[in-house]
Amino acid sequence: MENLLNYFETIPSHHRAIIIVGGLTFFLLLEGIMPLFGKPYKKWKHAIPNIFFTITTIVVNLPLAFLLLKASDWVTANNFGILNWLTETPLWLYVIIGLFLMDLVGAYLPHLVEHKVKPLWMVHLVHHTDHNVDTTTANRHHPLESIIRYAFTLIGVFIIGTPIALVMLYQSLSVVATQFNHANISLPKKLDKMLSYIIVSPDMHKVHHHYRLPYTDSNYGNIFSIWDRLFGTFMTLNPDKIIYGVDVFPDEKKNGNITELLKQPFQKYEKPTIHSDT
């Protein structure tokens, strides 16, 4: 465990790039073997805006990583934050607690807030207006959302007292986890359900991408499923009934255009409707 943390403390940028590209490639290949939905779509054309937003996410996060490093160094040097107040904790438990807390404060919480606050929902909308969710959708986030998510991560570092090694480990796991749970793959139902008790599985997360409320406002988890179950935001829906997108923004052509997507947060807010049926 100590060697793992030492590695992530100084992980080279190109290693992080390998994790992103490697995960994307692996799940793209897996999608060809065991796809969830058989709806025909132009996979590579669909991927263009999603890859674009993956690149913008990297570009936005790169300079901000410096602030994360400084924040992590400060909490460590000043013995500040939850992890630094846990004395005589075994290293393995320290890492697990740190990862769970980072998942709560840096991922679940901002995701929940983005769905509840109108201006933030309009920014997050870019992620939800994908009509063909697959592994490339994982990092389909408007640049403004990248900044919002970063702010929560920075706050998380101060509250949790997270060392940079744990921040880098969490972010690396997060990339692969989101590529996995967005991937257009169909796992055996029993396996998917079993996984969903611990981590966010593909079937669990796809419910979140259903085009109608209340399903859109459920299953906010990033890596771990415990937060949805604990806070009552967990929902299930038969994968065969899931329709991707957002009901009040149905234009698939516009929702696949990079220019339109960049402007999406600034258009008029339309209140989603709650449906009792699917």
C-alpha cells in the first residue's frame, strides 16, 4: 500500500494520460463484444464531441492541479482535516476512508447539487443530452463544469485532509470507474446487481441517464454506490426501458454539435417534467 501511494504521489502526467486512453480503448473494445443496446448509431461521429470535451477537461484541470498540490501540502504540513485527525489508523484503512470521503465530497455532493441548482443544472446538461450513452460519455462535461467539480475537489482536500497521493489515486480510479459505468456493455444481471452493492455498475448508472424524472435525479454515485443507498437517491429501472437524453431538450442533432453544446448552459431554462410512468 505504501508503494502504491508513493507511486501516485509523483505519478507522471503521461501515466495519467495512459490511464485515460487505456481505459477508453478497453471499454470501447468491450462495447463491441457485449453491447447493452443494439440501437444503430454512428459510433465514431458520436464520439467526436465527447472526445472534444474530454480534452477540454484535461486542459482545464492541468493548471488547476497545481492548486490541488499546494492545498494537499498545506493540510499535511498543518495536520488539518479528518484524515490527519485519525491517529494510529492502519494504512489500508486510512486509504479506504480517504477514497470514500473523496467520493462523497468531491463527486456525489457536487453531482447532487448540479441537479438541484438551476444554473448548475444548465451547465451539467451537456453531460445528459447525449442520446447514445457509451464509454465516451464519461468525460462529456462542459468546461464550466470541470471548474465546478474542481472547486468541490479542492474543498474536499481541505475538509478531508487528503494528501496528494490519495487525490491522484482517487482521480485515477474515478476515470476508470466512470468509463466503466457509462460503457454500453451488458453484464450478467446477477453480476451487475452484486457489483451495485459496492460500486456504481453500468445498469445502476444508466438509470441516471433516463430522459425523464424522477430517474434523472437518482443514482448520483461516482465510484461507490453507498451514498445513493444511504441518502435515499438510489433507484432501479429495467435497462430495456431506458431512453437516453433529457425530455425538454430532445433535439439529438443539436445535442451532438460541439458549438451548440458549448452554448447550452446559456440557453433558457426549461423545467423538466416528472412522470409517474416511464
